[in-house]
Amino acid sequence: MQKSDIHNAVNAIRELFAATPLQLSEHLSTLFNADIYLKREDLTPVRSYKVRGAYNFFRKALAGGHSDRTFVCASAGNHAQGFAFACRHFGVKGVVFMPVTTPQQKIDKTRKFGGEFITIRLIGDIFDQCYKAARDHVEATGGVMVPPFDHADIMEGQATVAAEILEQLPEGVTPDLMIMPVGGGGLSAGMTGYLADDLPASAFLFAEPVGAPSLKCSLEAGQIVTLSKVDNFVDGAAVARIGDANFEALRRFSADQVLLVPENAICGTIIDMLNVEGVVLEPAGALAIAALSLLPPETIAGKSVVLVVSGGNFDFERLPDVKERAMRYAGLKKYFILRLPQRPGALRDFLNLLGPDDDIARFEYLKKSARNFGSILIGIETTHASNFAGLFQRFEENGLGFEDITENEILANLII
């Protein structure tokens, strides 16, 4: 990539929208004793940076004489919206392949952005399955594939984020750290390529969800690794295989520069940003912010840190699940299997063990046929995680049998 080409892409994108803001977050800056800047890609017309790469691809493809062909893409949501937006902007036909598991909100918005110019097809449970279906469609029909990340024109479009950041930073400020979310690698490959002469390699950090560590595993192996299993919770970054061109651009970095962020920690960030900053983020959009808590405080304190907020397409039907997972990660909610005696007053005795800030959020008999004891599923919420230590002690002092199943993924998925 040439900087002049990226600057041309920036100028072209101005036809669609002004530069997204680079904002100093007072909340995060105070929390981490640093200057934390947020590049607000959730404020593009499609609420994610993906429109940049899609638009850049279209303008180059159409300039190359492909206006009579059908464009095709595969996406878990954000690339699809950018693709649909570009189809309508340029007045060309497009077919969007999306996983069946894509949140309905993203499907509806894709249809809204593309209007009569696009057709949506839902295929497969994960991105990689629908990506294969899209490639097969292109081969069968002679269409033009618009990759979500694995293409030079896509990376060039995403690199415009970095070009804007350098223009927007306060005079005299050079980032000590730049943290970017990673799914397929288009954004991180584009940005690091543009900034290669401006920042040392050590200044870059990459945030991936624990359930989809395609970049980290590939860097550790020294070659691209295709993950056998992917957690789709962070749907905007749930990619089993990083792009070939993207990995080539990123292979100079160390696997230690990739931070694996627990999905439940991302939930905590979504809730925090919504409640404190009034910012609506999707899981992938919260990745870089959530990664801050994984770093030793001394690596952040007193420094200038830029975080890319990559998307805000959040389906509010997911909010109860996000809140639940956030509370569990913060240690404010736990689930237990209790072995309670089957005698009058046993439940009252148990309730007397609860502290003044403990609240029962779930209570369910799992077995009612036992003669002397009954098994009970109980969920307890509290105001401070430290309250559970005292509760456990009271359980043990009173001979109450219990098992904490909060982090037991198999049991939790079956009965919670």
C-alpha cells in the first residue's frame, strides 16, 4: 500500500461521510491514569468501519469496467451493511450471503441500506460456511466477489482510519499504544501498514476474543491456522481463519502483542460504556476497550493510547444476556447447586445465611424425589464480589453442601 493511494481513498470517502471523531474519553482516561482516545467508527453511516473498505473496493472495481456484473459478499453483518450501502450509492446489483446466526438487527439494516439493489441469502452457522457459499456463487455466475478483509483494496480502505487519526491527534501527541480489534485482519493490516513509518512495531496491540484467536494462533505457529471451533458471541470478529493477505501484513508482529479478551469481559465493557458514556457498542466494537483491563497498569499509566471503536450495531434483544455475562465476569452473580435438607424450616435457615446485600435471582428444585435432601439451583446477585467469601464461609459453618457452577460451562449451558 502506498500512502498516496490511501490519501486518495480518504478523499473519495468524503463523498459519503466526514471523518469520524477521535475523542478523548475522560472516563477511561481517569480509570487508567492515561490519555485514552477513542476512534469512533461506530459513527459512520453504517455504524462500523467496514463501509470504508467496501466503498474503496467498489470505486476501483467500477473504474476497472465491472459495472455490468453482479457484486457478491459474505458477512456476519457489518461488511454486509457497508457492501449494501455501496451498492445503493453506485446503483449496482449485489447479493449478500450471511450466516443464519446473524442478529436480526443486522439483517434488517443491511436490507435497509441496500434497498432494491441487493438480495440477502442466509446460509451456514458461522461466517466461514457462508463465505464458501458466496465463493461458489461467484464461480457459478461470474460475479465479482467483494471480500470482507482479504484484499488489497479492502485493506487500503480500512487504512483510511489510521490516516484520519494522525490528522486528528492534538498537536505534539504521538500514540504510545494503538489497540485495534481483529477479526479477519483487514483493519489491523491496513492501519499498521499506513502507520509503519510513524510508530514502532511495539506500539501496536491487537485484541481478539478468546473464542476466535485466529491471529494469535497463526502468529504462534508461524503460518495461518484455521480454527476448528469458533465462539460466535463476538459475531463481528468470530473468524476461523485470518485472511492470507492480512496475515502476510501482520506476521512481523509477535503473538504476545495479541490480547485475548474473554467474551464476558467484553460484556462488562458494553454495559460500562452504555451506562457511563452513553455509547452503544456491539461486542466487536468493545473489544479494544475491554483489552485495556488485561494490560499491567504500568504499561498504560501516563501514556497516550488510541483505541479503535469498530462498530455500534448492537441488537438490544441481546442486552439481558450481556448484562448477565457482565455480572458473572465481575463476580457479582453466581449460581450454585445446593443440597438442602427436606425438613420444615430448612429454607428459612438458608435464607438467614444471606447477607444484607445478597439477592436471590433464581430458585428452582432440580430433584423433588429425594427423601432426606433436595437439590436446588439457585442464583445469587450481590453488590460487591467480596460478599461471596463471607457467604461461602457461612455455608460451610452451617454444614450446607453446595457447588459453585458459575464457571462450569457444560452445567451452566444445560441448566442456567
